[in-house]
Amino acid sequence: MHPNDHYAGLPKGELGKTEMWYVIDAAPDAKIIYGLKPGTTREKLAAAIEEGKIMDSLQEVSVKAGDTFYIPAGTVHALCAGVLVAEIQQNSDTTYRLYDYDRPGLDGKPRELHIADSLNVTDYEGAGASRMSTAGTPAGEWLRLASSPYFETDKGVVKGDWELATPSDSFVILIAVQGQGSIGWDGGSLDIKAGDCLLLPANLGAYRLGGDMTVLRSQLP
């Protein structure tokens, strides 16, 4: 659970956190926790926590590779077993923990929970959380996955050569999530494989992606 930028309980100098997940790989029957079940109020969530029944209030969602989840601040979320995601997020370290499956920390004791803050920052109406499947994304076109005040993220399928350029007012972060290929620019080139992340400065200008791969592109809105 993450607060928004305006939460009074934020540590000094910290911001809230809005993020998104792109599912790179998922085991059969893999799930995530994504939001609250319909009709869950602050009072109902607090009672469920007190009674040790918090999982009854959380929404479990089945996932597959290519699914995308926009997770605005105030949205309860957690990865379950067998799910690998690329996460793009607002730059923040503030996390409030509602529940930790009764797991011990490195010291053998239960990790700290943040119940009061979590109940305060939860958006019980959903905060605009949304999901989509990106199966069938055509090659050579950007598919918008998420648009927030903090970042915009697109998915691109590269088949052969694709001529592109950085915007003049934002860096670009590229994450290769599948396949392999290359990036070329005036004066250089670099091989890319799944798992690689690249930071392209705004003044790079024209560049070319090539090969057979899927990438995520994130930049400032």
C-alpha cells in the first residue's frame, strides 16, 4: 500500500507512489492481489484485520503474460507466487504493510505492519485502478499501457528495424521484456536481450530498434 503525495503522514521529503505492472511471465493459475472486493469500506476492512480475516476483503486476480495493471496510490496490491513483472513507479520509498502472511523477518520476528496509515491512505473507491490484456499488439506501433501525472508507459513489438526518436523534453527508459535485438544511434549501437534496461537521454534524438523483441517505453508525461 502506498500513499499519495498529499498524505499528512508522509515522512519529510518523501512522496507518494503510483505505479504499474506489466506481467512478463506467469505460472499456470498465478494470481496477484489487486484492490479490495466490491463493497469493502474502511470499517469492514478494519474489522477484517482485527479478526484475522483480511484475505476475505482482498481481490485475487488471475494473470497471464502480457497483462498490465495500473496501480494508483491508495490501491492495495501484492504479487503472489509464480509472477514476474516489470514495474514502473513514481520515485518513492514509502510503503505501508497491511498484512505479511505471518512471515518472520530476517531477525525471526514478524515484520512491522502499518495498519493505521494503511487504513488512512486506502482509496476505497478504487482510485482509478485499471487493467488490460496486451495480447496481439501489432509490430511497429506503440500501445499505451498507462498514463499518469508521473509517467507514461507504452508497449512496442519490434520486428525488423523501427526508426524512432526521443522527445526533446524527456528522457526515455526502455525495458526489454521478451526476445533480443539491438539499438542503434548516431555514433553507436548496442545489443539488447530480455531483462536489459536502457536510459536514453532527451538529447539523443533519432535512434533505431532492430531484431525480434518486445520493449516497454516509459517517459515523462
